[in-house]
Amino acid sequence: MEIKFKRMSDNVKSPYKANPGDAGYDLYVHAIEWRNDGMQVCYHTGIAVEIPEGYVGLLYMRSSAVHKTCRMANATGVVDSGYRGEITAVFDILGHGNLYREGDRCCQLVIMP
């Protein structure tokens, strides 16, 4: 199955699978937007995706989130096959300290039937 990704600007990092057998594509932080008086952060990936009809993209936290002071606000994001906008991930801030920065891998996209 071919998944088409679109970088929304030249300096966006492309989604990446470290190994051919990996379940998900790592997505990178392109820009950061603070929300709800600093209680949430929206990580913009700068990536749009063309998911084939009959499939869905599921957006999950990476295992590195264990070492961060945030968690995905909706636990799992859903990217429908018809959606062509930018993929973003909203995280709740749980404390002070270790958050994702621009250029970090922040979440992974798994494509499933």
C-alpha cells in the first residue's frame, strides 16, 4: 500500500519508519502552539497525508512520552481517509519540565483498515 505524504513547507521533516517492519511513521514537531493558558500544547507536524479509502490513520504517542511531562489529550487521534489537512497532536501538560521541541519526534501515525 502506498501512503502519500505532503510536506506543507520546505523545512518540514518527512514522516519516517526506522525499520521496514515498524507499525507507524514517526512524525516530527514543526511548530508549537500553546493553548488553554499553557495547560495544553499543540504540536504541528507540517504534514498532510492521503490515506486510501477504507483505511484510517491512528495517531499515537511515542514510547518516549514516558520521559515527558505531557500526554496526548485524546489518547488516540483519528485521521479519516478523506482528511487532507495538517496533522496536529494536542498534548495535556502534566507538570514542569521535559516537553517535545521543534525537530523532535512527537507521535506516530499507524495506518489500518
